[in-house]
Amino acid sequence: MLNEAKKGKPQLQKLAHIMQVCDKALVEDEVFNQIAKEYAGAQSLWFRDFAYAWVRFQELGCFDLRMML
């Protein structure tokens, strides 16, 4: 069931669980699900890829990333 909030992005709600559409893709989409399982099984892989992306954003001029966290 898709709930439209007054503000913000659409959310999917089933019983007490609420998911964003992008979160649902991690479960239902075959490609995203495989990636999520790889990261869930190897925290070091997640940290490696996150660090690479963080540095890349800074190299591209995104210097206010800490303010967004």
C-alpha cells in the first residue's frame, strides 16, 4: 500500500513497517538485492566503497558533505 505523506517522499506501509520506495528496491530488485547482500556479508567491503565514494565527491567539489550528515 502506497501512502502519500503531506510532505516528503512516498512511503510503502504494510502493517507497522514503513519503507521508502528506494528501500523496497533493495529487497525486491534482483540487482540491488544482490548488492545489499554483499555489503551485509562484508562490512569491510561497505567501508571500502563508501570511503571511495566520499573521496570522489570531495574531489568533485562537494565540500559540505559533513553538514548533510
